[in-house]
Amino acid sequence: MSTENIEREDFVEENLEQEVVSKNEVTDDLNNTSDELAKEKDKFLRLFAEFENYKKRTLKERVDLIKTSNQEVLQAMLPVLDDFDRAILEISKSQDQAIFKGVELIYDKFKNTLLSKGLAEIDVKAGDDFSVDVAEAITQIPAPSEDLKGKIVDVIEKGYKLGDKVIRYSKVVIGN
């Protein structure tokens, strides 16, 4: 073989080795880039999911705030509603039906206005089982009968809800 052929073969071998090394480097770079892309995609998806959760949470908080925005005003009106209840009870005992009808009309209008704003009376009456979710025990008395032990004997003050939230618990007497 001639020297020229040997040099050519050496040159070709060197170039082939360089091409193999270059291809390995390109493959490594491609793998690194793919890994980085996968990491960035994962970060993006997590950030997107976190943002979606944030939007849902703030929307729920906003809806809850709107539902209970008039809570303070309604709580301030509850003593007036209680006074109306007592007035209706006392006026109904009198003989003057005209006064009773007048006060009852005002009471109904006032109560319906509060109900239209989301206020709801908690239905608790004597003989019901006591539940701390809707009632507050003021005192305990000896039960007038065996079937009233651990149950509500008397309702002192009505309770009210605004939507699903209790804004005033019913005040009750329990038999023991």
C-alpha cells in the first residue's frame, strides 16, 4: 500500500471517530434537552393546576361573601323580629282584632323581607332531640316526663340561618 492510501485511511478513520463522537454529543444534548423540556412542562402543568385551584377557591369565597354580605344587618334585625313575635302573642290575647290585624300585616311584611334576603328560621320545638348544631342549651330542668329526658323542653329564643350558616342558635331548655 502506498503511503497516500494509508494516510487516506487514517484520515477517514479519524473523521469517522469524530462523527461518532459528534453523534454521541448530539444524542446527549438531545436527551438533556428532552429532559429539560419534560421538567419545564411538568412545572407548567403544576403551575396551571395551582392557578385553576386558586381561581376556584376565590370564586367560592366570593360567592360565600355575597351570600353572607348582609349577615350583620340581618343579625341586627333579629331582636326586632323577636319583639314582633312577643307583640303578636300579646296582642292576640286582646279583644281588639283591628290592632292585631294591623300589627300582623306589618310583622308578615317585615318577616317576608328578611326571608327574601336569605334568612331562614331554624325549626326547633319542644320534644325534639337536642342538637348542638342548631341549638344552645341555656339550662337543664328535671324532665316533666320520661320521654323528655335529654330532649328540648322549651324554646326560649328562635334560631336563624343565613343560607347554610347558623347566625343565631336557638336557645333552649333541656330536660334531664
